[in-house]
Amino acid sequence: MRIAVRIIRIFIVALALIPTLATTVFSANLTVTPALLASYAGQANILLQATGNITVSASTTLDLSGSTGQTGGTLTLQAGGDIIFNTDSLLTDANNWSVNLLAGSTQYSITSTGPRGIYSGALGDISVVAGGDVIVNGSRVAAYDGGNIAVNSLNGNVNTGDGGIGFVVVNSFKVDPITHQVTTFSPTIPGSGILATTFTTDASQTVGNISLTGQNISLGCGAITQTPLNGTSGSASTTTLQAAGNIYMYNGGSTAVLSSGSVNCTAGGTITSVNVALQAQVNVTNLTAAAGINVQFTVTAQGTPPFNNYQWFNFNYQWFKNTAPLLNETNASLLLTNIHRTDAGTYSVVVSNIAGTVTNNIQLHVQVPQLLNIAFDPTSTIFSVSFGDADGGILTSQDISTFVVQSSTNLLDWTTVSSSVTTNGSGGLSFQVSPSSNLTQCFWRILSQ
């Protein structure tokens, strides 16, 4: 038995944690054997690339830890053609190795021109089987040039997400069985979710069938696309949805499946078209806080029933400060510790999922105690007053509007003084006052707004 699978999986990792990468580029085809793996003894991050096919030799068990002597690492097989597992070929490990299979493209960078998801590009069938949930979430499971797609969650749910997100450039190679001439196709195909299409340049190809099976099935807008792009008829193709529970078609069920063939839905529960409104609300929208304390913002997301009844509808969070995304702040809460003036600004959180996107804004003001310094020239009636943040923070001209100067003769009644506040070149602000000569005492204070 010979199984050819084209798979693209993208992993984003912290570069500082990546061990030295051992890379070997093969000009044509590659067969992975125990001897080949053993040649990388001591390496924990191995990338094997081939412009053609990569084949795992038949009746062979490849023990990653045993071959390399490492108890954890990453093996990446990247092929311009197919990655082929023959009969009884097995990659195994008893420790903490990860295996990435990237087939059908020699691109390794994460860009829209490199296909992402699980896909085939030349009449290849795709079968995805999971014990738990299958969540596409903006990626794709696609048979781009013919081939059938079967997605099966044995004990969980299938969530396709929305279609119409992004595009990919698919590199595919075909060999004419008579002339043996190799033809390269690199079409640009838009969309996400579940896609069964054909290349526009492949006039003889027909579009494949799509089958989804799970406890519950959720389809976003344009989540399933089944259409030939080469002008042929797709009327013979079928899309089959089988759910032990319910099938939900969110945000306009009539547009959840775009098919030129027949669509068959079977559910043990209900089949429902739901226009879902995503709602998200933060715990505060305008906050003034003293410097040195901790501040936590929290957003609560929900949707109209039955949306709330299924936890597999994941919410995605991203926090921003002054429109710039905050690194790794992708949870429902944002904690700011020991805040200072530089933490002030406009914070926002974007909450999204299959139902849409909602943005909430929060304005944070930080009040910092001020240190005053008064200089008096006995030959003049003018007082020069300088002040700055007690925690050592730097004040700039942008901070001038956040302060008010007030004066009093009895510490009870205060009047705002029309003084020209300026920066003083030492990280603080300054102003000058000239009290009336008939006053026996006068007090000034600085208020942070």
C-alpha cells in the first residue's frame, strides 16, 4: 500500500528556544532510513528538505530518540512533491519529539504565498480523523485540484470557521504518463475553511466530494466551498454533513455552503440557521488610578443562544495599547503591574470568533505624586516653581495639559492660576508666579487631571 499525503502545518515558536538547526537539502528525492537519522546523532532540531518526494522506507520503524540520542526535539520533512509512508513504515518516539510534515511546497516562510493547513494539489484525497474536536479556525482543509475531503471527529465537534479568509499560492507538479513531461502549476486560490476546487489550468479535472462527521457541526459564512475553477460542471459532486447532535449554520445558513453539486445534511438533533450576534463588554471604560498599584482589565464575551451552549466556539482575544498590539496578551484579562505614567493611554481589546469581531476601548489615566522645588530671588517678586514625578518618571510637553496650578491663602479656598507651564530640561515642568505684595502668606499646589 502506498499513501501520499500533502500536509502543511505552521508552528510559531520563540526563536530563542530553538536549538541549532541541522539542515540537509537533497536535490531530488529522499528516502528516510534508520541510518539517515542516526547520522544526526546529538541533534535535536532536524530539517530534511527535498525538491521531489520524501519516502519513509517500507517495513521500517524510525525511533527518533533512539536514532539521535536526544529525548526531545523536532523533525521536519519538507518536500516539493509528496511525503510517502509505505506499508508498515512508522515514525515513533517515547519522549518529547514533534514531527512536522510539509509537502507540496519548498517554501518554509510563513506568508500568504505558502499554503497553510492540510491540503492536496494533484488529485489527492484528504482524510482528517480526530478523537476530539476539529477546529479549522481561519486555516483550511483543501483539495485544490480534484480529490475528496473527509473530516471526522470521533468524539468531538467539527468547527469549520468562516470562509473567505486570505489566499494561498499552491505549487503542484504533474508528470505526463506518456511523455513523462513535468508540468508545474502555481495558481492563487482564495478562501479558508473546507475547500474542494480545481486548478483553472487543469481542464480535465473534476471537483471532489466533501464529507464532515462529528457530534456537532458548525459552519461559518462561506465555510464550505465546492466548485470547479476550470469551467467544468460540478453537478455530480456531493457535500455530506452527518452530526450525532446538531448542525449550526451561522450568519446566514444559505451562504454557509457554496456548492455546484448536492448538499445532504443529517443530524440526530436539529439543523439550524442562526444569525449570531457576538457581544463583548469590558469591566471599565475610563479609569483613573494612582501610580504604583496594579490594574486589571477584563472583557466578557458571549453570544445569543444556542451559541453559549457549546464551549468549542472558542473566543480569540488581542489587547492593544494606542492601536499597537501587546505581545502575548491574548486572554480575556490584561494585568498591568506597578503602573507608571508611561502606562497611561488608550487600551482596546478585540474579541473574535465564528460570529464576528467586537472591539472595546478603555482609557487609563495614571496620577503620579509630584515633588515641588521653589526658587525665590529676594530681589524679585517672582517665584520659580519646578515639579516632577515622585517616581522618577519623565514629563514632556505632552503632559502639560494634564496639570493644573492652584493657589490659596488659607489652604481651604483654592483658585486656578493662569500660569504658563513649560518643560525645564531636567525631566520635569516649571511655572512662575508673582503673588500680590499685600499678602502675608500664599500656598500653591499642583493637581494632576
